[in-house]
Amino acid sequence: MTITMLASIFALFGGLGMFLYGMTVMSDGMQKAAGSRMSKFISIVTSNRFMGVLLGAGITALIQSSSATTVMVVGFVNAGLMDLSQVVGIIMGANIGTTITAWMVSLTQVSGDMLAVLKPDFFAPLLVGIGAFRIMFGKNSANDLLGNFLIGVGFIFIGLQFMSSAVAPYADSPVFSQAFLIMGKNPVLGILAGAIVTGIIQSSAASVSILQTLALAGAVPRASGFYITLGQNIGTCITAMISSAGTTRTAKRAAVIHLLFNVSGAVLFGALIFGASFFAPDFFHGNLSPVEISLFHTIFNVSCTLVLYPFGDLIVKLSGALVKEAVVKPGDEEETMEQRASKEEQRMRRHLDERILESPAIALAATRSEVVNLGRIVSVNIAEACDCLKAPEDKRIAKVIEREKLIDHMTGLLTDYLIKIDNLSLSEAQKFEVTRMLNTLTDIERAGDHAENIADKARYAKEHDIQFSALGLADLDKISQKAQESFSYAINAFEDNSLDEVIDTTKSEDQVDVMERAMRENHMRRLSRGECKATSGVVFLDVLGYLERISDHAENIAEYVQSML
């Protein structure tokens, strides 16, 4: 191997590395910039599949990765934020959106002095320079989305230039000519080659661009290039298939829908091209240009969408036939009961899917929903704990304590997820929302702790045969109802961003404070008259304190909501 050949190999791999790095940087920057728009994503994509196609195409064109779009879709489905009928349109649109990259690469064929400014080797270094100066000396530093985007685009084109220069001297090599000749005659091998390369680098846009680099050197025969392009669309499904591992059956079906759509299109077009090669052999002589690859890539994806669009429901049904329901065997009843016991935790883990971290706005919305759900669980536990005071049954008390363990664990999961969101590039408003949500979580968890404390007091009273007077029980029932009301208003205010419910929370909390002081004074009078025992008095006063603190935490939550309105 000569030094010249070794240098070409280094240039090829270096160019590929710069290209892939540029794609990643540009994609990350665009995804973060699109975060606010993505918050409207789910609400817009309803049963209107055509709107799903447009949004899928638009978002993929924006973030320059159909794989990223599909992985996010799998995450949305796994989190229960989308259904399969919506998925079909988005996947179809994603394939159209990914063609933008190919057209960007086609700029390499621009010629003429007047249009020289459009050639990558002219403006790519300038883009990298501008982006680097923005990041190094700008106010936003590493969070400068435009700076990262410019660097990404610049590296894409510089990488392409390196690859093109490295391949050009070997365009007429027998290795290339023989390989492409075989793939041109055997559609299966051509499609397989495109799928494997795309699967390895996990980006159809990148593999199409590599093919265009070879085409620029005049090394890609027409038939071979067509088949490889078809295979590239299949290879991009690998990312979503890997991403669906360990998800729900519905999320797996979303990944399978992506695979079915792309395989169907490749088979259909592959058969048409193979047939056309016999009827119009002259058309398949010669080599493809980068522009022709872009044109074919676009025609292929748009045509597949038009042809398969009416069969969207059939593809959904077929995915259900391929991804079977889990069957519970006769001997699995006990395991199923254990799974039911942790149903809430499992559902939360699915809902807080890390794939949707690609869109912080949607991740925040999903987390907010789970914080509300946790608040509802704590509300149930508070009510159960208060009931234990009237009927201190061991099973009921144990149930409250077990539920508190689940509450603590769910709080930990939510806190970890919010920290992951906080580590993303967020707007100031989003950072403030993360902080307020973490504070809300703390107050919800503390309220849950007080519910457990009340249940412990009920158990203590039972074990020591402590009896409350009729007036004492009536007071506890009255203040517990008001404390529960206050906490419920606070969770409603958090869920609805409602100022009215913030006001209701504050009113209820004020009433709890008044009741707590009055009941404490009344109890001290009963003690002084000998109407209550000192042992029961300690438990009574402790429970009053726990209920008053639950109401305080409710007011804290309401204040967080008010600060965000």
C-alpha cells in the first residue's frame, strides 16, 4: 500500500467522520430550536393522517433525520401520547422530509462563476468560522443553537469534500466497477448493500450522501444506484427497531409500521426498476449524478406515500398480526398479581420515555401529567390514613404504608427524569418550570409522608388501646376533610394552571389553620376538665399537626402554580 493510497483512506474516513459529526451537531441544534414547536405536535396530529404526513415531513426536514423522528414517535407511542393511526402519517412524512439532505449535497454540482458561492468548498469554511466565533465569544456560548447549526452544516460539506477528493482517483477501479455491476444485475444484493451500510451508520440521509459522493466521482451506475437507494430506506428502520426493544407492544408495532412501509416501497419500486431494465435498457446505461440521486430519492419517497397512503389502516392491522399479544400461561397467575401491584410504576416508566427528551417541551408536558397522577395517589393515601383513625385495621394501615413506599419510589423516578430535562438546552421559561415542578414534587412527597405519620399514629392508638372522645373524633373528621379538600384543590390548580383553584386552595388552607388552633385550644380545655386522657391527647395533637402541614404543602403548590401564570 502506497503513501498516496493510505492518505486517501485517511481522508475518506476523516471526511466520513466530519460528515457524521456535522449531521449530529446540526440535527441536535435543530431539534432544540424546534422544541417549542414540538409542544404543539401531539395536539395537531389527531385523526387527520394527511396533517400527520405534513408534520412528519416538516419536522424531519427541520432536524435532518428520519431516524430521529421515528425514534421520537416510538417514544410518544410508548408513553401513551400517540396512537398507531397517527403514527402512519408521520412515518410517511418523515421519509419525504429526509430527502432535503440529498438536495443539499446536490449543490456540489453547481457550476459557473456567478453561482460559485453556492458550492460547499466556497462557503463551508466560512460557516464553521462564524459558528465557532459565536460559540467562543457569544453570550450564549455552547447553548448558541445557530452557532452549532452553522458548524454542523459546515462540517457536512467539508466532510463531503474530503470524501469526494479521496474517492475520485479510484473511481475507475475494478473493485468499484465489479461491485456495482453485480448489484446492478441483482436487485436483492443492491438493496441489501444499501440497507447494511445505512444500518451501520444509522442514517439514511448520511448513506445517501455517501452514495452521492461516489456518484460525483462518476463511479455509480444507474441501476445499482437505484437499488442501493431503495435499500437505504430499509436500513434506516434499524434505528427505530433497536429503539423499540423493551417498550410496550404498541410501541413495537410503531417500529414495525415503519419497517413495513419502507420494505413495501422498496419491493414495489425494485420490481418496477427491474422490469424497466428489460424494456428500456438504454436508460440504465451510464452513471448517476448526485442531482439524479436526489431526484430519484424524492420521487421514490413521495410516490411511496401517495401509493401506500390509502392502505394506512391495513399496515396498522398487519403490524398487529406480526407483533403478538403477550399470552399469560396458566401457571403465571401469581406473577401477574405482582405485576399488577407495581402497575403505576411500570406505567410511569413507560410515560417518562427517554426518547421524548429529544423534545424538552413534550418531555415537560409528560412529566407534568405524571406529577398530577402522583398527587392523586397521595390524595388517596391521605384519605385512607384519615379513615384509619376511625377504623384502625391492620390491613388498612399496612396498605397506606405500602402505598407510601410506592409514592417515594415514583417521586425518585420523576426527580431523576426532571434532572435529565434540566441538563438539556432549555429556555429560561422551561428552566423555571423544571424548578417549580421539582419544588411541587417535594411538597407532594412531604404530604405523603404526613399521611404515613397519621397511619402510624392510628396503629399506635390501636396497640395502646387509646380511645378518642366523640368530640375529638368529630374534630379530626372535620379538619381532615378540609385538609384533603385543600390538597385536592392544589393538585387541580397544578393540572389546570387555574388561578381560581389557587384561590380555593388558599381559602381552604386558611380555614385549616383556624380550625387547628381552635381544636387545639378545645382539646386543652377537655384535658383540664378530665374529659380526655393525656395519652390520647398526645396522639390527637400530633394528628392535628400532620393535617395542618398537609394543608401548608398544598398552599406551597398553589403558590408555585401562581408564580407560573
